[in-house]
Amino acid sequence: MSGDSGLILIVGGPTASGKSELALDLARHLRGTIINADSMQIYRELRLLTARPSLADEKIAPHRLYGAIAGGERCSAGRWRTLALGEIDAAQSAGRLPILVGGTGLYFRSLLKGLAPVPDIPQGVREASKALCADLGAKEFHRRLAERDPEGAAKIHPANSQRVLRAYEVIEATGTSLGDWQARQTGAAAYAGKVVALVLEPERQALYAACDARAGLIAESGGMEEVAALRGLRLDPTLPVMKALGVRELGAYLDGKVTRDQAGKNLSQATRRYAKRQITWFRHQMPEATHFPARYNAELKQQVRCIAKRLLHVK
């Protein structure tokens, strides 16, 4: 069975919404294989910071693409898509339902709608753009991007250096903005099979409380040690793994710049902001999904199971 022609189930939502628990429950009852669609859970050094499924959870149902790549590598949406299609194919060939779970909108977009035909960026342009960003600083570099691609720059926060760099190097190398390249997308590489999508969209106050609880647990239960170990690898600071939530916030405590309590508060704030952006993406980019206005919990469990089975046409 081809990995782009069979039935798949997507479980999406913001961080701390309970989507991993939902995916695990559905995998248990629908004979599913859980495939990671989170851009940070794919890195093996980040089990705690990314709240990766536990070893016990991984024994309940097959889990794929969790901790699959070393932090010293870059996992683009295109690379993830290739890996995910391979795992989808393997699951379908084994008679299992592929359940893709995560909160990275770009990953889902690359799978469902294909990839924009952006040419490869020469290494020289990449290095020059990275050096310019380091020399100017994030705010000024973002302003430089805005001069050449105002529409693209308006969609990216100056602090998101990875996306700013990507937009800058594309227009620098090709003379065409990343947005224009994406507009040329034909959709020929879009996923051809049936897609059922479930999205958890909790009420803001409940979600923020869950974000705070998660941040506190990470900070007090090994997160500091995980950040210290990651920093000990002396990786390129522009690598995606170094941009994970918690690396900068908890690293500030390790550097003696803030108190432990303040580091936890900063991580909570960053987690809330990230969750808010995720909610916005799913709301606007996956309106066809079935949205549940709550965190996953025991009361929601039976409702979601019934709806999933109906949409998937299984008993």
C-alpha cells in the first residue's frame, strides 16, 4: 500500500492540550501506530523539555519518529515529510492505522498540501545570511528582511530567528520571496489518501494553567539537567534543537542571569505564547478538522472515541 493513498488520522492541538494522551487512547482502541508530528520531539536530546511520550506509553502502542534525529542535525519539513510517509506506509502495510500527532503546523501542511518548489539555497548564501544576522542582531536583521519582503516579515516575530533566516536567505538567493514561492505550489505532492483530523482547542484559561503546570514540572524534574547536557554538546546555536522551549529560559538560570523561580516563570510565559500561536494556526489552517473546545480528559474520552470511529467508519 502506498504511503500517500491510505487512510490517516491526525491529532493536533497546542502544547499541553492532552493530544498525546488522546492519540494513545485511540491507538489502543483502533490498532494504531503513533507517528510524531512535532518538530522538537523528533530530537533525541529533548525528552523532558518536549514532554515526549514516556517509555511506558511507548510500550502500549508503536511510536515512531520520537527522538529519531540527533540534535546536531536539522530536520526540515521536507525531511520530516519523507520520514513520515515511510512510517505511514509501514503502518498501513502492517494493517495498522497511522495516527500523526503533534502541534507543528508546518509539518502537517507539508504532508497534506505538499511543499513549495523553493530551489536549494547555496551554502555560501546560508553562511552569509547567518553571519549578517549575528552581526546585526535579531531586531535589525528582521528590519532588513522587512525592507525586501514586507509581507513575509510581518508574519514572523523578530525573535524567531530560524524563520527570519529562512525568509531572508530565500529572497537573497532567488530574488523571490518565500511567500511567492509558496503561492506557486501546485498541490501535486499533496497527500492523496483520506484524512481525518481531530484538533483539541481548550479554553484559554484552562490551557494556560496546563502550560504553567507543565513548565513547572519541567523546570523542577530534570529540565535543568537536560539543558545543561544539551549545552555541553556545544552545538551550533542556530540549530533547531537549540531553539526549543526551555533551552534559552532555563539556560539563563544556568548562566546565573536569573533565579530558578524566574526561569520557571519565563518558561511558563514562553509556553503560553507558543500555545497561543498554535491555536491560531489550527483554527485558520485546519478548519475542516473536528475541533474539541477542551483539554483531553476522562469526560471527553468517550465522546472523542465515538466521533473518531464514526469519521473513520470503524465499529
